[in-house]
Amino acid sequence: MECRGDCRVPEGHPGLGCDSEVSDAGLLVIDSQSKLPGFWRAIADSALHFRAWGNEIIVYNGLSGDTHLLGLTAAQVLSTLQTNALDIHSIMDKLAARWQTGPDEHMHQEVADILAQLSDLSLIVPVES
């Protein structure tokens, strides 16, 4: 089975035919070592519609008509990019402040994975720095 969308697998679920690793944020882990653009922004704010249930967020993309299930961290990254175009370090700083923690290598890897996945879902786009 080919994975499309965010390939989120609920905790304890035996799987949905997706052999790829799933991150702590509930997103498909892809190779974040590849070169990511410097700055990102969310697609048009009016195109994104959010609904939350606990730590899971449904986001509807009004431009594509697609609906995606995001983990809390991925939704926070997307929300952060709705107001300004930011690079990965600025995103990490904002998340660290929100979580009252310091950015570290694990956070960098997680945010890089999330940025790549949100880009694949056409929820964010790269911008010139």
C-alpha cells in the first residue's frame, strides 16, 4: 500500500500498510537530512480551517479540498507559520518558548521532519529569505 497524506498511525494500531517510521508528532518520518529551504510560510490563512480533538487536529485545505489529521506538534508548527515566514531555528525558538524548554537536536530533527511533511501536504511553501 502506498502512503499518502500524513500516514498517521494511531498509537497501538497494528499499522495501515505503511512501512515507514512515524515520528513522535504522529507524522511520517522522511529524510530530513536533505536540503530544506531556508524560510517557510503557511499557505493563505483563509484557506486553512482547523478543528481540534485533544492532541489531534484536523486541518482542511480550502485550496486543494484535502483534509489532514495532524499531531499537536505539527499543528503548532503550521500555526506558527501562519503569521510570518520563518526558518527552522526561529520555529524552534517559538516552540521552545511555548513549551518552556530549550531547543535541542531532537527538536531540530522533529521540526525538520514536520516541515518536509507539511510541504508534501501542500500546507506550507518555501519562500525567498
